[in-house]
Amino acid sequence: MGARLIHAYEPVYYGLLERNLRLNNVINATVHPYGVWIEEDVYGVDLTGFTTGLTIGGVKIRTKPIGDAIVDVVKIDCEGCEWALLTLTCQEIRRAGEYAIEIHGPEPRW
């Protein structure tokens, strides 16, 4: 849709993402083989079920701080952990002009 540069963060299926980009002749995308979260760490997740981002399991994923990934437009779909990503400061949130967020799981109690 006219993006000059795309940064895609995919901690599990990054090989498939790279292949899909090649098959569709997308040359302005960089795939990062890790997820974004509130901190840099390694988490074990379970890839089965509806909210896989919140389910502890044996698949290890590396994460980088979400603040490092904010650019002009941000699309978030992290299978259950979207609410926690919204704990950014107002200053960090305002760095992007547009957000598209797919939310899974129950509403927070706060």
C-alpha cells in the first residue's frame, strides 16, 4: 500500500514469511526473527490453542523491546499478549501515527 520500508517481526515462522515475501516480489521488507515485548528476553510458548502468546510451552522465542520497533505505522497481532504491549508510555505510543491491533483473550481487569 505504498510503504517505503517494512519491518516484520516473526519469532516462529520467519522462514515462511521470508518465502512468502520472495514469492510475492516484496523487496522492501526486513524480517526480524524475534518477537516484540515489554523487554528483551527469551520465552517458552505453546503454539497450540487460541492465545498462544500467553501459553507457556517448549517453543523458545527471543523478544526485543516493543519501543525499539515503533515506526510510522504499527500492526500488532501477538496471539494474546497485546494488552501488555499497551503498557508503553504515552510518549512511546505517539511515535507512530497509526496502529492496527488484533486483540485476543479476555479484557484486562484494569
